Amino acid sequence: MQFLVIGKYTEPGTLLPEDRMPTLINDRVLPALETLAQWEEKGETVKAGGIFAGQRVGAFFLEAESGEEVGQLLSSLPFWHDVTWDVTPMQSFRSTIERETRVLEQAQAGAA
């Protein structure tokens, strides 16, 4: 099953002194991005994705068996707590065609 995942960096404001930013980037941001890049390169977990140009927002298609697995995968990322996650289960084009065909057939049968 595929999920559309959108992650938005949560601005810490004054909670994170400027001199701590290099540590955050080195310890959490870069390792998390490296993990996502590896998942994408393997083509098993991340199907496609990236960071929105000029923003601290990214999106990717995540392959997982369940919402629970999505939660486990995302929480394994070092910047899990620094990002707000929006996760949407995706329905395939093929299954949508099948659903809409059934709706059409039912509508036509009801009109007859």
C-alpha cells in the first residue's frame, strides 16, 4: 500500500539557539535525509520524493503494509520530532477505475 507523506520542518524559534543549529543539522537532518535517500535508491520503501525547492518541506510516496508500519518507519528517522507529518493513504488508479466502473454500472441499472 502506498502513502503520500508530507513532512514540514517545525521551526523551533527561540527554543533552539543559533549555535545549536549545526548540531541539529549534523545529528538529525542529514542522517534522516540520508536514510530517505537510501530508501528511495532501494526502491522498496520510498518510491519517489524530494524536498520542495527553496523550502523546508518534503514529500514522498512510502510503501508500507499498514499505517502502523508508516508510523514505525517515520519515527525511526532522526528528525522525527522536528517535523510535522501529514500522511494520506493512496488508492491506485486501477482500483479507482474499477470502483468508478461499478458506480457507473449501478447508475445505469438504476436508470433503466
